[in-house]
Amino acid sequence: MVRTVTEDIACYYAVRSSYTQDGQNRNQYYTEYKTAMDILDQIKDGLLKLALTDGSLVPTNSNNRFLSSSEGYTPIFGNDEPREWKRDEDEIDDQFEARE
């Protein structure tokens, strides 16, 4: 199912990028794209379950947060000019200690 959904979405966008903006052409993959997006919504809402190849259900992610390896450290990017970006000294020390 995941392969089919991703192929349908990819085909829609591949054909869409080659169409003109005048609205005269209809994307032949629109129906499949719409169905794929509906399937993704059902998966997101928990109405449709995914199964592994052995038939067991893919476990639900109980934590909806992204995990970060840099939590608690000063961000590297975006605070100042790129030439001034550098790693947090505490993060460097912690990484060094973790590798010993």
C-alpha cells in the first residue's frame, strides 16, 4: 500500500510539472493522487492500519515528537552570520566523553 500511494503521488507531481498553466490539460493521475491523499489521511487519523510483510500491524508511534540529539545545546545555524557558526562547547565535550 505504501509503495502504491507513493507512486501515485509521484506520478501526479511528475505529470503536473510538465503541464501548462492555461488549464487546458487535465492531469490523468489526479484521481489516483486524490485517493492516495485520502489514504494518508485515514492512516494519520488511525482509521487505516498498516501491516508488515509478515501480517503483523505496524505499531503506533506513541510519541508524536521529533527526537533531537542537540536538545539542550546552543543551535548552530541561523543565529548569526554563517562564518560565525560553531558547535556548542558543551556538546563537543559530551560527544568526546561519550566516545571514550
